Amino acid sequence: MTYPFKRSQRPKQLYKVRFMSRAMASSSSPQATSPRSRTEVAETSSDNRGDISQTQPHLSVDELSSDAESAEEEVWQDEPTSPVTMTTTYQIPSLFTQQPPIQDVLVTETSEKQDDVVDICIPFLSAQSDEFSYYNEHGVPHLLREKHINFCHKQLHPLPAPFTKADAARPWFFYWTLTALSALGEDVAQYRERLISTVTPLQNSTGGFGGGHGQMSHLATTYATVLSLAMVGGDDAIDIIDRQAMWQWLSRLKQSDGGFQMSIGGEVDVRGAYCAAMLVKLLRLPLHLAEGSPAKADDFDLFTGLGEYVSRCQTYEGGIASRPDTEAHGAYAFCALACLCILGDPRVTLPKYLDVPTLISWLSSRQYAPEGGLAGRTNKLVDGCYSHWIGGCWPLLDACLAGSPETEEITHNDSIYNREALTRYILCCGQDTTKRGGLRDKPGMFSDGYHTCYLLAGLSSAQYKWSLQAPADDSITSLGWTSEKYPREQDSCPQIFDEENRIKSIHPVYVIPEGIAERVMQYCDDQERFS
């Protein structure tokens, strides 16, 4: 910059002072990009412009004419018309900053929407978006932790009138918010008393929890309620669950084909398989069927035929559908895998009931470039919620691929999906940067509790590596899971996020913070048995 100034001594003499800056050298490489300029003006004289890269930063002081008017002209006469810019270079692989190298020439409504999403995401992924004030050397912004925490706390306060149409989903609001707050490091025990008083009336005497007052019990809302009670902690939270009535209700939901209805007289799908298996295992319920079960038969229990039912839900694509002979969907893939991991050691159950190679192929095809995010179905757009529904499948498959339970665990350093890409999508494209906070489907969409929960669950999955350390029998299934921070020293990939942006680990099967499921199981094991 140029500054005219006067010395205090007489005679008065004017000087021209310039800051001379050496231009920053480019660190260009196949995986380096300079998408965003942070400009500092470093104006230099014209005769120095040719070898500016060799000039060390310094101050240049030149005498000016003693005449003020002439001095004013001299200040600007040899300044360059364009400033020299200093550009911050980010280490962003070109995979995330360019259009896909191969595109179908057939233009459809679907392909046009896909192109629109790519156009929206590239500025965020290439560190060109003005929504963030900071990018690290990898072009990744901070996790806006405080904004997201504030957003979540607001979700547990009275909501506007339009939310009355979501009354049947009230337990899900509790679960999404408490999971997100826990992942962000907040102590959710502060909500224990409120949660207990709110969900107690939702429990029906016949077992299970409804979505609202006077509503029939449903597996989805029961799943959300029980996990919410587990997260707030305390024996009193678990004690409100009528475990015997829960067992009797689940027995009535059990079907002779191995699956579970979502509610009495309701649909049968793979969600029911996962939710029911989780409740049986977490609450340590008896496996034999209670009287009144439509599936009551000799040698038939709550888990009988469940693996076979899940197997019939795998499609010709390799993915998992909600029920046999329907379309594969990412959320059902997670439900199927988590259910099988509860039934037994995934190194045994997954290959037994699923075509694992075709499932891996289908799941891999759901991760797109340049977005890096995940889509729930074939030919669909990326959506932040699949950061969990698809991203959460990989730790379960990792356990399956680790080797048989009789052999020493096989370890591999590289991921079978692109963790870096998913992390970039979540932190660059998934954050609502307005004062609202929270996380979202994609840029241009509003944040909500559902996406906030599942983007954070996906981020946690990308930031930790899970393994099943112990053989899984009935007493230890789902208890042998342990996590370690990722990437580790032996991994062949850089850590692209700042360590301060690491969140808490989320259990890959129960999707609540690590350690909680184990405590609940132990508490239920210590309670009086019933049958």
C-alpha cells in the first residue's frame, strides 16, 4: 500500500512509502486447486513487476517533491493499474471441483436436476462459497457447532402451530434432537425429567409407545422413544418401560414369514425387522413367543425366520427393499444390515443371508462425484440424510469383511467407501450457515431435526473406525463393538477436518452415543426375569 506522510522535522519533506510483497508461489499439483482468492493489495512500482517473485517483502521509501500538489501526482504516477494478488491454495482433489468426466448424453428431467445439484455444490466444495468465513488447507470449513447446538435446543421447546400435523412423530423429534446434541458433546441428562413426563402417557397398557396421546403403539415410535430414554440416562428413565407388556406386544407383531408388523394390523417391512430386533436385544426380552402370537408354534421364537425374511428383501440390484419385490432403498439397507448384526456375528450372518458383493456394489454406486454425498436410490439426487442410511452401512460391512470369528481379525487400512468425500459434503454442503443453524439435505434447503441427526451420524461414522472385537453369542452380540479415531497413523489418507471438529462416536447398530446401549443392557439383565 502507498501512504504519503510528513516528517516532523523542518524543512518539511514528503515521502512515498510502499509495502513491497513477494508473490506467493503456487503449490500446484494434480490435487491442488486455487479456487478462491483472498486478496491483499501489494502494489509495486512498474520496474519491479518483472521479477516480483524474487523480491522479499520490505518497505520502500522515496522522497517526493516539497510542493504538495506535485507530490500528490507523484504518489500515484507509477502505481500499477492492477494489484498483485496473493492467493490461498487449498489442497482439494479435482474430483470435487469439476463436472463429472463422463456424462450420459441423454437429457432427461432427472439428469437436468442432477446437473443443477452439481452446479449448486461445486462452489461449496471448491471453497468459493461466501457462506463460510474460514476454510482450512484442505478447503474444509469448521463444523458450526454452537449454531447447531442452539438449533437443537430450540427443537425441544414449543414448536409453531404447523407442527401439529407431525404429532404422530413426536418421539422422533426427541430422538433426532437428543442424538444430535449428544454427538455434538452436549449433556442431554438435563432433559430427563421432561422426557419422562412427556413419553409416559404415550405408552399403551398393551405394550409399546404411540406417537402421541391416545395413539396406537407403533414400532417406529417405540424405537425412537426407547432410545431417547436410554440417552437421557438414569434407571428411572428405563424403569418407565413396561418390558413385559413390550414383549407381549412384539409377540403379537411377529409374523409366520419371519417378519414383524409395524403395528397391530399394519404393514410388514424391513424397518419392523430392525426395530423389533433392537428392542428385544436392548431390553433383554425373552425370545420365546407370548401367548396370543399369530406365529406361535413349536420351535418358533421372535428371531425365527427373521434372517430369511431380510434375505428375501434383497433385490436384483444388490440393494435392500422395504419388503420382497420392491425397489432397493438406502434406509432399508441399513435396517437390514443392523438387524442381521443383532441376530449374530456379522461375519456369519451377513454372508449367510445376503449377497454381500452385490450389496457392496450397489452401496458404492450411491456415492456421487463431485458432490461426495450419498443418494438413497438409483438415479436419485444426493441427500444429506443418507450420510447415515448409506454411510452407516459401511461399519457393519467392515465388520463382516474382517474375517471369520474363528480366525484372527483381518485389518485393512483403507476404507471401502470414500470417507473424505462424505466429510466434504457434510461440512461444505450440509451446514445451514444462517443464524438458524442445523444441518440440511443440500445447499438451498432448510435445516431440520431429521437431517441434523443423520448428517451428524454420518459424520461420526466417517470420523471413527469400528471393529467387532469379541465373538458374538447371545450375551455379547452388539456388545463387542469398539471404535477408534479415523484416520489413524497407519491409514493412507490425510485428515481433512480440523481435530476440533471431531464429534462423539455413534454406535453403528443402535445409532446412539457409544457406551449407552451396553449400560442399558446390563441394567435390564439385572432386573427380575419374566416369561
